[in-house]
Amino acid sequence: MRLWSLSPRYLDRMGLLAVWRESLLAQSVLLKGEYTKCSNCKGSPLMGEVKCTNLQTGKGYIKEFWCTKCKETGKIKTPYYNHPQLERFKKSSDSVLYINAYLNYIWQEADRRGYKFDINKLIKYEIPQLFSSLTVTKEQLNYEFKHLQKKLHKRDYEKYVENVIESCSFTLKVEPHPLFEIIEGEIESWEKVKDNL
């Protein structure tokens, strides 16, 4: 899962589609919370009872069958809930609101390019200007830009060149996703750094 801190305009078609899909997954995970009902027992861990008879004593007893998937709790950990990329959203005042604002900006970029992403997949939406931005460190942004450019160099050289020209034109800096505000700092602790960048 990669939820880019970069402006979505830097992404190629494949990158934009991937971040849309992964952001929708993040939305689903954040909506469910850390634990969800067990899919095996549907939240009722007692799966059944059987009347049995002890052959030695002839006495009857009830044997209970409990769900082993959830270890008799009725709940399981939501997959991806502890994914490092979700950390900054979970730290916000409303993780679902922020992931949906993030998704909205991805949708806007897709719409600008003429792609048909379904905005109805957003669960909760408010105008992003009404709440504070999330933060991203300057070094995190630079790392992500290098990471993206390495991918683009192989799969979409035209977009790679466009990004180089745009990032070097006037500002000499990489623009963040509109939801993020740049602060000074090193690469974020949640990032899985690849040495070859």
C-alpha cells in the first residue's frame, strides 16, 4: 500500500489508478476499525452444541464447539489496520474524514485527466479547507519523489521527464498532495526506506 504524500499530478496513469484503489482500501480499513466481526462465526463464537453421553458412566453432557479462527472472541484484527501508511491518518482527529479528503483530491486529478473514477465511493466528505492539514516532512517528500521517478523512468518516461521539468522550473521543490503541509524533518518513521534510491 502506498498513499503518496506527493501531489497526484506527478503520478502517471498506473500510479493514479493504484493510489485510488489503495486509498479506497484504506478507507474500508479505517471504517472497520482495529477489530471486525469474525467472518467464520459472524461474531458469535459459540458455533454449536452437541448432546453426548459418556460411555463409561452413561451420563449425558453438552459438548460445545467454539470458533478457532477468532480464538473464541468473535472478533479478528482488521487486515492492514496497522499498516505504516495509515499511521498519519489514524493520528488525525477523524481518520475517515481525512482519507476521504485525500481520495477527493485523487478523484479531482483523475477527473481533470478525463478518467472516470466513481466519486460515490467516498463515504464521508467535507470541504478540505475547513480542517487543518496533515503534515509531511520535507525529506519524506523528496524520498517519495525519487521513489516515484525511479518507477516512472522504467514505465512512463514521458511522465518522468515532465516531472523533472516541472519540479525544477520555478520553485525547485516538490509539491505535496493538497491535504499535506510540508514541515522540516527527516524521512518519516513509518517509511520503509529502500537503500538504492
